[in-house]
Amino acid sequence: MQTRPFASALMLTAAGLLSACGNAAGTSGGSTGSSTGAAPATTTVTVTATAIPAPTLPGLTDPVPPDPALLTTASPSSAAMVPADPQGYGQAFVTAWVDRDRARAAVLGSPAAVSTAFGSTAPTPTTAPVFKDCGGAAGSTYCTWHGTTYTMVVQVGNERVTEHQDQAVVGVRFTH
């Protein structure tokens, strides 16, 4: 059995107090008086640790349990949600822009690209712009679409596409 310092000190203090009190006849532990022949009384002191309850504050209630959907550590998108090639990535981004689906565009494009696309002066198309072509340069692919009164160029980061990451569309440019 392991003795805790606090419990040992408490037992020693209790034993000292009991011996200082003397016997029932009022003597202080010496043998100056007569004895009745009875054995001295034995006292056992037991120390028990009890848990202290957590403090409560009046008026507070139990917290609302968290939404399990917010506790996931998975990425908001998966490899299945992002296209496998730069042209497909650009097409998905332009489609999200045409559909005014900012949430989908945010998965596909950087905040700056989404801001540029959705804040453009190009009229909201009633039909999707027509794809022209894609060409690569310096780690990016630039894909071009023609609308009725504008041209939209989408810059796609090749490394992010290769790694199936979100936000591979890193730039958008409009000309009128």
C-alpha cells in the first residue's frame, strides 16, 4: 500500500491529539494514578478521499451537443468532386459561374478567382460561353471561353489538378 503524505500527516496528527488527551480518568498518559486494570482504548482513524463536485453556476444549462457534420476532419470535397484534368477543371468552374453556384465555384477556385468571376462586369449569361481552347505555360493551363460580349480566360494550376486538390482555378480574366 502506498502512503500519501497528506494522509500520513493527518494520521500522525490524530495520533498525537489522542495521546495528548490522556485516558478516560483525566491523566495525561503518565502512570502516576491508580489503574483500573482495563486495557487502554484503541482508536482507529480512517481517511477517505472524496471527489469534489464541479461548481455549478445558477442559470446555466447543459451546452447544446455539437453538430456531428461539423466535427468531421475530412476535406469539404473529395477527389471524386474535382476534375482530373485542367480543361475539365476550367469547364466545371465556368459552369458553376454560369449557374451562379458560388459554393461549387469556391471548391474549384481560389477566393481571388471566385471574387473576380462573380464580381465581373460581364453580363450573367443566359447560355454558357463557348469553349475555345486551352494552352499551358509556366505550370498553369489557360482555358478560354467566348461569351456574346466578352472573353473569359481561366488560369488552372496544373500541380493542384495533378494532386486532385480543391481550388486549382487560381485566376480569371475578362476582356470585353
